[in-house]
Amino acid sequence: MKHNKTRLTENGFTLIELLIVALMIGILLALAIPALIQARISANEANARKAMQVLRDTEAEYFEMDLDNDGFSDYTHIIGNLNTGGSLRCPSADYSANTPGCIDEDALLDSTFEVAIVNDGNQAVAATCLDPKAGYCLSWSGSIDSDQQTLHGDFGWEASMASVYKTGRKDFAVYADSSVRCTVSLGTRGQAGLFQADYASPVCDD
């Protein structure tokens, strides 16, 4: 008795087919990655602009309510420094005792502002903060003198990207006139931003 053996053939992808698929994936990635980077940069810039608005509103509250209880309506150039009174984050805390006793529920600003600040209370040279806020670092503006007499009438905050053209393209600044200003960074791609927006920069378009 004879048995017929059926020969099973297994079909697979040829090398040419695999190369074509790989090429198509590469083309799709080449088109998608720049768009994703652009979307991320746009989101970071929107967040930085919002941070300027939050700082503006917080400074206004600090000014109007004399939250540092010094008897003067004034602004401050400090976000959160344990060695200095009059902080935007916790204005009524006992900083002199180095025990601010501040909790987020009572703070004017959340902790992301504190870790994104560069050289708290002084103008920063480069955007090299401990933990960028959506790709941006914050600094007191070099356009405003930081002494108390000036702080009775004006304040200035700036935001600059942690990596030029990777986390952002624009620098931002805000002052007591409430307008958010911006300028395209002239920094080298990949390096930390240099806080180039200032009082002379144009007001950002809506």
C-alpha cells in the first residue's frame, strides 16, 4: 500500500520585500519625527508663556496685598530662597529661621517654579536650572535693577530654553506693564538659552 506524501511549502518574505518595508518605515519616521519635535517645541513655548503670565499675576497679588508684611506695596525678585524673606512661593514664611514651613496648598507658586529658577534673585547668564519647567528655565530679568527701591515700581522675569531649538526657539519676558514679550533665540543649537528676551523685545502675538 502506497502513501502519498504531500509536500508543504512555507511562504516567507523575500529579502527585497523586507528592504522595501524597512525603507517605507524609514520614510515615515523621517516625516513624523520633525513634526513631533515641532509639536513638542510649540507646547514648551506655550507653557513658558503661561509661566510668565502666572509670575505676572503672582507679583501683582504680592504687591497689592503686601504679602511680605513690610508695610510697603512692592514686588520681589525671589521665587523661593531660604536665606531671604519676601519669596513669591511662600511670602509669609519665616525664612530668617531657615524653616519656611511652606506647603503647596498655601503657596502662591507650585514647586516646579522653584526648581526651574536659575540663580534665584539674580540675573542668570544661561538657562541651566535644576529641573526645567517644560524645557524652560526661569530667571530674574537683567532689564530690572534688583534693589528694593526699584522693586517698589517694577519687576521682571524671563524664561529661556534649556536647549536651543530642541526644547524651544523663543525666549520670553514679563514686566509690571503685564505684556509678555518674546524673541527668537540667537543661541547655538543644542546649547542652553541665554535669556535674550527683555524689556525692549516685542510683545508676543496672540
